[in-house]
Amino acid sequence: MRHEKPELSPKNPYHLSRHRYYELKHFCFQYKEWKKALALLDGWQSHGDEVGGIIKGNMPSDPTEHYAMLRAYYSQHIELINDCLAMLEPAIAPYILKGVTEGLSYNQLRARGCPAAPRCTTSSIINSSGFSAKNVGDAKNTGSFMEVR
């Protein structure tokens, strides 16, 4: 998004610092990569070279254990975003998913059919995105998903 405002006012209930905003934004932008990597792991065509680089430390020697760790990592990250979307109004959740994972603007979402006001107004998208970002950030902070190290 070209003219985004990376820092919300401290008075805003969804206040995030600029750096936290960018961390969560880039976290969400990886959603498609995680979905693709999980699909590769579920197929016979997957090889250790195609997916990896996320497990820190010694790699397990057992390929089954290695794939299980990768599958858990990708599944938990995908689930985290999906759980945050489940808290939103179902009519706009798919549009918010596109917005936060592909960086689509409010106008682009409206052009793709985001429902008419009041459910898909600028403020509802900002509030929903803030709510999702806050929940993603809270989940990352509390460790409600496992970091594979």
C-alpha cells in the first residue's frame, strides 16, 4: 500500500508502534508462502531441499520427524491468521484476508466486491485489520503457537 499510515495514534484502541505494525504486516504477507509450503509437504513431490530453512539448530535425521516439524510450523502460522479472521464478521473476513495477506487497499477491496456500507467502510476495515493485527500480535506474544527452533 502506497500511502499507508504505519503508526496509529496512541489514543486508538488498536495502537501499534511502527515497527510492530511492519512486523505483523510482513508476518501476514507470508501466508501464501506457508500455504504453498504446506501443500508441497503434503504431496509426494516434496523434497527436503524445496521446503526448509525455518528449523533452527540441528536438523532431525529422521525425514518423517523433519516433515512433521515443518508441517507443524506452517500449520500453526496459517491457523493463527485463520483464527483471527474467525473473530470478524463473516461477510468481510475474506476481504480482510486478501487485504492483510496481499496488501490490497480499501479501494481495491471495494472494487473486488467487498459488501456495501456499513460493513465494509474504511473505518470498519481499519478497525477489523487493527483487531486482527492486535490478535496476531497478542498470539505471537503469548506463545499460543509453537516456534520450531
